[in-house]
Amino acid sequence: MDLEKRLELIKRPPTEEIITESELKKLLEEKEHPQHYIGFEISGLLHLGILFLTGYKIKDFLEAGFNCCIFLADWHTFINRKLGGDWERIKRGAEYFKEAFQFFLGKHKRLKFVLGSELYHNNDEYWMNVARIARSVTLKRMLRCLTIMGRKQTEKLDAAQLIYPPMQAADIIALRVDVAHAGTDQRKVHVLLREVANKLGFKKPIAVHTHLLPGLTKPERGGYEENAELDLRISSKMSKSKPWTCIFIHDTEEEIERKLKKAWCPGGEIEYNPVLEIVKYIIFKERKEFRVERETKFGGDVIFKNYEEVEKAFKRKELHPQDLKTNVARELNRIIAPIRKHFERKQEMLEIFKEVTR
């Protein structure tokens, strides 16, 4: 595959930012199989934003020749008090994440899964790097980084949570990463590592940040960031901690229909519209066209060949919100059906999440 095609794969949606594109181009010129990384807390059932949007970009990296690493951050999950801080539940949750991503991505010789506790075991160099990074950053800067774990500086925090950002940075170093991949909510820790890398003698990773799929409620700022646009995206993202905003990969057809019926989707409003974003980032990723079925008196069925046509029709109020929601629900149900069916045979994997997602 030529260089331009490889670049195109990494740059295409849901990618929103590359730090920096010139470094990425140089990397692809020099390496046939660069090292990719993305890390996940084991914090709940998977939803569209995590498995699908992230999975699509991992597929792009694999196609572009990368060795891809999905890092299952069990220690970070414990520090951030997810799953009640129960170590056994966290371990079982990591197995669930691995099962889901393996099903979504398929088995691939250049895809691996790494558990945090395995990486850290008897690894003095890792813990030394955590300390070196922490010594190189002011407390004020570290507090500003806590948004990567879904925490605000104004929240009541414990001391353990302050080591979360330097640990995440040290993960990237220990895994010898060329490209660190994450949603835009993880930008601060990538920038921090790039800033201290030269001073500490570490390889400076390229950062690829991808779109955050919004939740189904009206977008609102939450006070995570000074930047209004980024704060709105982070605060309004689809989040397991707010299950009413999510479409989980295990939701039934009835649940999908019910959630979308209540979704924020005012007529003619295209900015931050969660239903339109599902069309843009998921339906047109899976389908070459989007068929809207509706009664003849409301214009009859219409087939859209690309997202721009859908957006234009909705903005002009030629496509009613209820028709949009009903047809998105139908397509999402078909898209999710295979993985939902897969886990119907593995219900024991889902038991540990019931208390925190339903």
C-alpha cells in the first residue's frame, strides 16, 4: 500500500486531530509496521461510541499496516473507583472488553491485548518512569489533566487519582508506542507526554484524536474544559456513567427504539444533534445508503446516498425528527444485531455490570 493511502486511512473520520501530520508521514515513510496504542478503563458495558467509533479507527490502523495494541487498564479502573474498585470484577470486565473487540475486529496477527497489571508486574523501569514524569510536572498541571479520567478539578479527589495521568503516560512509553490513539478527551495527557519526552529522553509519540460520539440528551457544558467547544463535546459524550444517554451494544430492538424516541433532535437543528451523528459516523460507515421509510402523505420513502444529503434535508425540515429517529433505530438494530447475538451466549460476562449500567 502506498504512503498516501496509508495516510488517508489514518486521517479519515472519525479522526479529528493528528499531532502532528508531518511526523506521521515521516513515520510511515520509515516504518512498515509502526506501533499503535489505545487504552480503556474497564468501567461498564460497551456502547456505540467506544466499540464502534474506536473499532472503526483501529481497523484503519490495521489496514494501514500498524501493529495495534488495545491496553486494558485495570489499575486505572481501580484508581478511578470504577466497578466499585472490586479487583475481581475489574479482571472479569477486562475479559469482556477483549471478547467484544475481538468479535468486532476479528482475529488479526497484528492485534494484541495487554493488561495493565501484566505490564507493571516486576517492572521497576515502568514505576521509575511514572515518578520521573510526575517530578517533571507541576501539581497545577497534573490537576488540569484529570479530565482524562472524567473528573473535574473541583471534585473531591483522593491522592491516588493524581498518579493516573503519569501512569497513562508511562504506559505509552513502556509499550514503545509510535502513535497514541484516543478520543479528544484524552488530548491533555498526550500533549503532556510530548512536552516532557525530550527532557526525559523518551520517544515522543504522535497523537491521533478521534471524534466523541454524543449522548442522546441535549448537549450542555459541564465545566471540564475552559475551551467551550471541547468542554461541550466532553460533557455531552455518550457515557456509561449516564446510561440513559447511551445505546449499548446489548440493547434490544425495543430499548433502541425507546431511547431514540426520547433523543434530543429538534427539527432543523444540525449542530450537536446525536441522531444525525449516528447517521454520519455509524450508519454511513456500515451502509452505502440510508433508506428512510415513511407514509406517502409525509413524502413517501426516500433514499439518501450520503450523509450530506440527510443533513441538508433535515436542516430544510424536509425530514421530520420522528421519521429520522424511527429509521435510525431500524438500521442500528440491524447493525448491532450480530454482536448482541454473540453475547446472548455469554451472559455471564455481563452480570458484573448490571449494578452500574441498568
